[in-house]
Amino acid sequence: MRKLKIYLETSVISYLDQLDAPKRMEVTRKLWERVKAGAFGVALSDVVFEELAKCTPKKRTILTGYLAQIQYERIEINTDIQRIANTMIGLEILNQKSYDDCRHIAAAIVNGCDAIVSWNFKHFVNHKTMQGVKAITALEGRSDILIYTPQALLGGESDDE
């Protein structure tokens, strides 16, 4: 059986070291253990690295240390990805202020990811974005892509409630 190919949006990586959100940090670290064990194929785009570069030097060092623990495919932002991101804005799935989020989504779509994993409820994990992504994949003739929180991806493994 083929591994699920997941695109890790920057919020997931950030929550590996988010002391003010211990529950999300714990769930994210459980997901990270699965990633390290090779349970998923992982993709990250240039956008992730651009956003990590904006972190404080201390946090950036911690997060890049985590990235060194895993294998991933690095996706370069190309004209196809930019075109899809612009289409998302044109269709008002997200607005121009969220262009980087559109680039995350477009990178995952273009590179055949099965799912985007994010803690960002405002721009990723919500009905409007999910419906918009479904419309874009149909418009582009590409495979559907799902959007999950780390907790949803892990299923019952991380739910202590």
C-alpha cells in the first residue's frame, strides 16, 4: 500500500516548539514521531522555508533541527504553482493577503500530495477553503486533496478526550 503523501504547512512545524500551546505541541510531536518513522511521504515547499526564515534565530534553529530529523521532498515554487495560487485569489477562495497560503495549497496540489496538514483554521482547515480547493482540483483536472489538522490525521492516536 502506498504511503499517504502529506504537505506540511508551516504552522505544523511551528507547533513542534510552541510552549504556550502544550496540547497542540504534544499532538504535533506525536505526528512528528510518525513522520520520523517513515509513516508518510512528506513534502515542503519553498514557502515553508521563507516563513521559517522570519522566525527568531532561536526558534528557527530549533525548527530546522526538527526538519533535519526527517526525509522530505522540497518543492520549488514554479509558474504553475503561482498560476494556481492566483486562480485561488481570483475565485476568492482566499484573498491577496493570503497569497503565501495559496502558494502552499497550490504546491501541494501540483505535486500530487494526498493531504495538507495544518493548524491554521483561518486559511486552511475550514469549509470555505476545503470547498475552494475541491473546485480548484476539479478545474485543474488534478486529484482531490484533503486538509487535516495533525490530530485529525492521527485519528484516535492523539485524542486523550
